[in-house]
Amino acid sequence: MENMNLRNRWVLVTGASSGLGEEMARQLATRHGANLVLVARREAPMQALAKSLADTAGVSCKVIAADLSREDEVQRVFAEATAGQDVYGVVLNAGITWFGEHLELSWEQCQTLMATNVSSVVQLSNLFLPYLRDKGQGGGVMLVASMAGLLPVPYQSLYSGSKAFITHFGLGVAEELAGSGVSMTVFCPGGIATPMTHNSDLRYFENTAFLQEVGACAHEGLQAMIKRKNLWVPGVLNRSQLFMSRLAPRKLITLITRTAYRKALDAAAQSPKP
């Protein structure tokens, strides 16, 4: 298949109010000339972003405030996103995490995480993939998973499990789409320097090589989608770590991760919140 051409096309981005989603939206507009459907729970930041991109990049933006942990809201997002414009690309980036001991999570919190990270992604894929196929324009979908979905991550166990599901789901569907004219890309970043990281106990890893700059990460993800890669891990360090992890016993890798994350939790407990 030919590379995707995003110029003057409509691209939907979930989780677009901050972090990686916001940066991807910026690059889609400023570097690729794409029009945007911005989706997240918080409307005000998206409205500000839409105005900024309309003024600086001359693109059109549509804002949809929605809670993707709710099935009816996911259906509404699809209906509103496809009303009045042809969606060509879909970036399913929205997700929530939990950093701490799994047993501290309430069942309600578990359900919200799984609904947001898993159910909404499958539902939106089920809605958009037939739509894109029927349009016959060579569109594509990117699922933002995580390196945490490629290896078990203690103290992010449920998040890691949710991203493992998305990784396997996306790669399986990508193969099923062969010859359909539509592509599916699974993007697996590692740690990223974003406000979410700074405002959580993961700030222990700030100013280290373990966190990738958000602009570089977003650029690699969008290039992977445009080039229709099935799977992409951004950053030389992340790819090197993944390669080395395949040579070591899984138990050892999990132990190393547990030790590092336990130090981060202990450090956070002894320092004031930002």
C-alpha cells in the first residue's frame, strides 16, 4: 500500500487535551496539514488547541468532549466525528494508568481503566475500520499501546495488561486487514516526558534517559502510521531495551522493573506532591 497522505484530510485524535495526544494533534496540523477531530474529556484545552492550530496552521478543527469509559459516549464520538466530514485517519491515544500496588485499586477504578484503555479502543476500531474500508480512500488507524504491553510491569500491572491486549488485538487485526485498503498500526512508546508523568509518582524518572521527549515520540508515531507499519517502538534506547529483554529470562526483566518502580514509589512517598 502507498503511504498515507494526510494533507487536507480529517484525522481523529483521542486523548487530545494534553500530553502525547496534544502533541500529535499539533504535528498533524503543522507538519502534515491535516484537519482535526479532537476528542477528550476536557473541552477547554481542546478549544484552545483548536483555535491555536486554526490560527497558525490554517486547518479546520472539530472538538468533541466525551468520556470514553462510557459505551454510549464512544458511539456518540463516532457519530459526531463522521457527520459533515470524511475521516481518513484515526489515532486512538486516550488512556489512563495507575502507578502503585494493584490491590490498592478499587473495582470501580479497574473497570474505568479497562473501559477506557480496552473497550473504547475495540469499539472505536469496530466502528471506524468498516467506515474507512467502505470509503475506499486508503485510510488507517493507529492504536497507541505501550512498551508496558510488551513486558509485564509490576506496579502498573493492570495498565500493562490493558496495553498487552491492545498490542495483540491490533497486530492481529492488522493482518486481517491485508488487501482491504486500510492499515492498522500499533505504536508502543516507553516513558514520555509529559505533564501526566510530572504530576504522578513517575516523576522519579524525569531528567533521565528513560523518558523520551514528547515531540520526538509523536513524530515517530505519526511516521509509523503514515508508512503503515504494523508495530513501532520509538527511540533507540527503547528498541535496544526491548531487544535485550528478549535475551534475558522474563522473570529477571520483571524483577529489575519491580526494583526500579519500587524505588520510585518510595521516593514519591518521601517527597511532597508537585
